[in-house]
Amino acid sequence: MLLAVNPEVEEDDLATDIELRKEVSKDSKAKQKYEARRRIDDLMEQKRLRQLLDDWELDD
């Protein structure tokens, strides 16, 4: 599903995400790092979607 929404996602990013999820249960610092990364990813996705919307509106 993630790959369908954002085809730019690389396998390395997915592997890193899986590794971070494993470490989350081990360490609160790793959990903070994981949550920060998720927030950044969410913000980047919002930015990408806004740009698509802006481009779409200009085409009309």
C-alpha cells in the first residue's frame, strides 16, 4: 500500500523502518527517534500532496 501511494519509497527506507520498529521496544531513545522519523515522513507526504494539488489546480 505504501509503495502504491509513494512510488519513490526505496527498499532501504522500508528496511530501516522495520529495523527501527524492532528497536522501539528496546529503548525509549530509539522510540523517540522512530516517532520523530514518522512525523517527518508524514510532513513530507503532506508537502508532496499539497504540491500535487497546487499543480492540479493550475492545470484547470
